[in-house]
Amino acid sequence: MNADSFVREYLSLGLSFDRLEEGFVDAFTGDPELRRAVENAPAPEPHALARRAAELRGELANTDLPAQRAEFIDVHLRALECSGRKFAGDDIGFVDEVFAYFDVRIEPGDQDGYRQAHRKMDEVLAGPGSLAERLAAHRSSDVIPADRLQDCVDAFSSALRDLVRAEYTLPESEQVNYEVVGDKPWSGFNYYLGDYSSTVAINADLEQQMANLPHLIAHEAYPGHHTEHCRKEAGLVSTGQLEQTLFLVNTPQCLMAEGLADLALKSIVGPGWGLWAQEIYADLGLRFDGEKAERLSAASGQLLGVRQDAALLLHDQHKSQDDVAAYLEKWSLTSSKRARQSLKFLSSPLWRAYISTYVEGYKLLGGWLDQGTTVTERTALFGRLLDEPLIPSALRVA
């Protein structure tokens, strides 16, 4: 099978999974006729999709695809084979499921590291009462007034867009539209529409905090998901790598994308982002202690693995939702409401393994970016993440 035919088979297979679970296809910017053909075909059977993924993996060596493209498609076919089996009801261990999806092996986090994070947070938020109480009070004082949220979103989007365009070329026509939604298991979501356009949805069910908003906009838009989609569409897709027109949930693409997006603010603003944000908020008439926010963010970042631990407790050790919520409250120092919101995400059949993309993606890509010892080197490495079809295993051997 020639490369073009093989890629079309891969795209058709990936699109078919949206027939099993709407939302499995996160984005598709390719041939609309192909999507219509898949939508109008008889309903697929999960085991048949899994078998087809395995067959295509076996046929990869007989195509004339370059090695990097073949490796990219191979790990995505492995992920689709696992998804097909899961949809069919096959019993697959959670750790093995995560590996098949995201090309990483997971294990529980270090509770001594969590205790150290608590001590650092205690220093930042010194005062009477328990650390959890002080953190809750701090978060309450950090909430963006609902009537100012749109102004803040627009201000940070504009500021980050300017920084990104100074470092990385973006198409002149690119744009992001923001909308507020509710009843979602996430705080924000990027819907890439193709032609360099995205809609970013922000969940109003979770109060948006001043310390988190710069991260959220960087993550979803500049230089995160929207920027990556634009750069890959302008580069890889325009040169014929049509497998990049399809973005699927529960594949290595997601780990790479979420790791990139979680490192976005650090990569484009760097140390001092707190004072940078403080100035933007001041222009909007809002008070924000940027230095304190940055110190607290650095300390709480050591709690990154807690939510993956929760997924392991829920799906690998089969603990009750009450036990898992209590674990989240203890180590994340989060409210019962936020713990239950996290459980919605961790319990979703489609999203249950997805937390590992944030935990393992941040660690893997962060370590890889740390190879850059100067700002110029880190900027170039981040540019490779935006532009190249890299997979997790490729970073581990780099």
C-alpha cells in the first residue's frame, strides 16, 4: 500500500471511533468527504476496529512512509487498538491501558515530595489555621469577579499572543474566540476548527482564579494548543503529512500536546511571570500579588502526581469514590467540591486515563526542554515541540 492510501486508511479508522464515543475525535481538519463517508457507513463494531488497527500496524513496514511518520502512526494505531478493545469490554489493566494510549509507564507519586510541597506552601501562606484553611481563604481572595472575567481573558490573550508572535511565526489570519460554558469535567478546552481558528471554552462551574488564568490562556491558546495546531497545519499538513489533520483522544498526541501546553507560560514568559501578570491585572484595576502567586505555584507544582495517584486508586486498586475524594482532599489540599469535580473527570469512560497526559507530559517534556541551557536553546526546543510530529518514546531516547 502506498503512503497516501495507508494514511487515508488510518484517518478513516480514527474517525470511526467517533461513532463509538462522540468526542473521541478532538479535531479533524482533513477531507470532509472522508468524514462524511465514515459518518454514513454502518455503525462500527469495537473489536473490528481493534483488529483493523492491529492489521494496519502489521502493514506499516510495507509502506514507503519515512521513519518518523511511520513511528508516529504506529504508536497511534497501538492506542486505537487498545481503545477498540476497551470499547468492546475487554479487561485491560489500567497501567497497561495508559501505556497503550500514551506511550508512558506510570507509577504512584512520592508522598514525601507531597509533604515537602505542603511545607513550602505553609511558608508562603504563613498564618493561623490549618494549611488547607489558609489555602481555601487565599483561593477565595484570588477569584476573578465574574463581570471582569472576559476583560481578563482578553487582556492575557492579547499579551501572550504578542509574545508568541515575536518568537514564532503565526499565520496572519489565526484567531481564537472565547466562550463561557458549564457542566464540563475540565476548566478549559480548545476546539481547533482548522484554517488557523480555535474556540476556547472556559468552564464557569469552576471559579476562575487570577493566579491560574495566565496559565489557562497560555495552555489553551498562546503558545499552547491553538499555537501548536496552527504551526502544524501551516507546516506538516501543508507539506502532505495528512495524518496530522486528525487529533484523537487517548493517543500519544495528547500527552505531547498537554505537556507542551502546561509548559507554555513557563516557556514564553519564564521566571517572573507573576510580576508580569501583576502588571496586566493592575491595568485592569485588579490587585494581584504576583510574587506570592509564583512562589505558591512552584510549591504546589510538586503535587502534580496526586491526581494520577487518584486515578490509580480508582481504576487500578478499585478504591471507592469516597476514599479517592478523601485522598485528593488530603494531598491536594482541595475542597470537597473540587475533589468531586476531579472525580467526574477521572470517572468518565472517555477521560479516565487522561490525567496522565498532564502528569507524565509535564515531566517528560519539561526534562527534555531542560536540555536547553540558554533562553535561545529552550526557545528552539519548544519550537520543535510546536512543529515536529514527536512522540514520547522519541524524547526519552533523545
